[in-house]
Amino acid sequence: MATFDRIAVFGCKATTLFLLDNLNIPYRISHLITIPPEAGVKHDVADYLDLKEAAEARGIEVYLARYYSLKHEADLAHVNSLKMDIAFVMGWQRLVPAEILTGLQIGAFGMHGSAANLPFGRGRSPMNWSLIEGRRAFYTNLFRYDPGVDSGDVVDTFKFQITPQDTAETMHFKNTLAMKYLIERNIESLVQNDYKTTRQDTSITPTYYPKRTPQDSLIDWNQDVAVLERFIRAVTRPFSGAFTFVGDRLVRIWAAQVFDVHDFGHEKYPAGSIVAAFERGNFLVKCLGGLLLVTAHDADFSIEKGMYFGNNGMAIKYFERNRLGFFDLEEEQ
């Protein structure tokens, strides 16, 4: 193994551990900067994983940040005291402070992707949004961090397919594999500080996806059946899942598929009606444009024909769309 060993990883998710275990480079990851479980709960980090024990078992020194933002004086001082050359950012849903970026000899490198490629689709939850929008491809970029939001120069890019079967989980799998591959493909030039970058196109006005919260996964049954199927795939595990109510009783839906565009005699039922319930717990919901078959759900009661789904008085959040009908918007000046 080469002697270069001043590489840190910033992350606090299952994808971070996957990178630590599967990154095939001839250099040692020496440090992990992460957050403790209470911070994962406080910040509602999807797919959070307590990495301290696993990293230390792999001979990696662990630092538990006081603030997820890393802006606490003690966090800034400790990370800079490590005198790292390179940091890889994977499973870390925050900006890296400028004070840390300037303290790295070579730089911090992370990934950000979108369906239309940077500078389109900066911001939050681009994989979830891509599924919601029905996109067919996704570009993952290995880029050099700067203090802005996903605005850094791009080192390399990998494009992968979004299939009709993809979910939030499989998109995470693909994106993590893309990140691993891009690091491996560029590690020698990065370590030697002899890498090339491409500036994001400054002639294009960047667009940004908005933040999504668990409350935004409330199902609007007045949407088309195909839109609902994509929505459920987009917010399923490792996220909190799409949810609805029967009266005031919560039902969380993890998986569903478009059953048929025909209504099998249920044309007059309102959207959100359960029109059939099957022996193994699957059930059909009448929607605009057809029937939705729910194949995985959490409910503490039996879902039966004749029930109706609603929002229990909760307001459904409607996000603004751009002129093309997508959800990434130009930054307000």
C-alpha cells in the first residue's frame, strides 16, 4: 500500500459505510468525520448510521462533530488540526465550511447529480425529485467543493439510467456505485494534485431543487395513477415513506404499482377509494386514470374494501414548477 494516508471521509449514512468498505484505492482512509446518533435524530437524517464502532474497527480515527454544520469552533479547530490533504464527502447533507476547505492541502471532493446535469438541479433531494418527475437518466458528478451550493468545478461525471423499477433506495445504490467508480478512476491524479476540472457552464442560470421534509410525503389522491406510483417509489425507504389516512388512522405505503388503466367496474368510485382487498394484504385504490395496487404498507388495522383514503385535515404541499413542468427553479435574485 502506498504511504499517502492523509485522506478523510465526511459522512453519516449507510452510503458512507459502503464507500469505506468498498472503495478500491491503494491509499488508506485515515479519518472519518461524522455525527452521533442524537444529531442524526435531531436533523432527521434519512438512512443515518452510527459509524463510530464500524470505522474504528477498520482502523479509521473517528471525530464526532458537535454541529452537523461543522461551524462550532471546536469542530473547525479539530478538523483543521488533522492537516488532511483530501476529503471525500459521502452521505453528508450539509455544506463544508470555507474554513475547512482552505485547510485541506488538495481539496474536498463530493458528489452531486441531477437528471439534467449541473448547473441544473443543484440543491436538495435530486434523486427523489428525478423519480417524481419521471426522468430517465441521472448524472453523478465528482466535484471539488467550494463554499457555494453544489457550485464547484467538476472533476468527472458518470451517467446512469433511471428505470421504471427504480426507487429511492436503488437510486442511492446506483449513485453510491457511481461515486465509488469516479473516485477510483481519478484517485491517482487527485493524490498527485494533478487533476483537471471543468467549470460549470456560467452562461446557464443554475436551478435548485427545494428541500423535502417527511410531511411532504402526504399522498394527494387527486393525482394521476402513474404520478402516484412514481411518488411512492421516490419517497420509500430509506426515506419516511408516502402516507395517507383512513379517518384519523395513519397508513404508510412503501410499494405500489399501476394495476391497470381500466377500472373493472369501479368507474364511479371517488379517487382514494379502496375498491378491492386481497387475501395477503394487497389492495386496490381507485385513482384518476386507473387502479393502483398497493403491495407493501404499514397499518395497525386491516385495510378493507369500502374504506376511503384522505388527509385527516393535513394540508398537502404543492411545490412550484418551472416553465418545463419540473421542480428545479432559478435562484431568486
